Amino acid sequence: TCPVCASCRRHFTQGISMNKALLVSVLVVFGALSGYTLVHYGGLFAWLAFYTRDPASWQIFADMVITMCLLLVFIRRDAQANGRPFVPWAVFCLAVGAFGPLLYFVTARKRIAG
């Protein structure tokens, strides 16, 4: 429960439900960009080599890891509150990056107020 407002999670979840079309659009565009990037660099391992070659790339990777950890904290709390399994989503998020949280939010059921 939020210390500020007991219903803010409900309001946040309803906002997510209303924005599913936007989330799906981001998912499609991001998927196309990711596919293009993997093809451009010659596959996953070549892409990983490119993004681990220097300190600037390490900083970007660390930023993504921190962001994913923060998202997983939110997903864990949301999953518990809504009876969704957390562990499969956590593994999926860690394996596929931003696709995981996007799909988690897209597949969320709209909660009925009350």
C-alpha cells in the first residue's frame, strides 16, 4: 500500500490499461528497431561485443541494469497485488530486456474500481 494514497496503485493500473494501445505501439516499434539492430550487427553476440567494448558502453549497460532492477521491484509488488506470478516475469524480463516489462503491462488485466 502506498503511504501517500491507498488507491494510487489502482489509479496507476487503470492508467496503464487505458494506454495499452500506446504500449503495444512502443512494443512494435522497439521490436522492429531491435530486429534491425541485431541484423545490422550480425546477431546477438556481435551486438553484445559492440556494447561491451569500452567504458561508455559499460555505463549504458549499468544504467539498463539499474533501470531493470527498479522495474522488477514495481513488477513484484504489482504481481503480488494482482495475483500474477512474479518469478516467470522476472526471468523473462532479465532474458529479453525492455520487452519483458512492456509485455507485463500489455497483458495486465484491467481492474474494476471498488
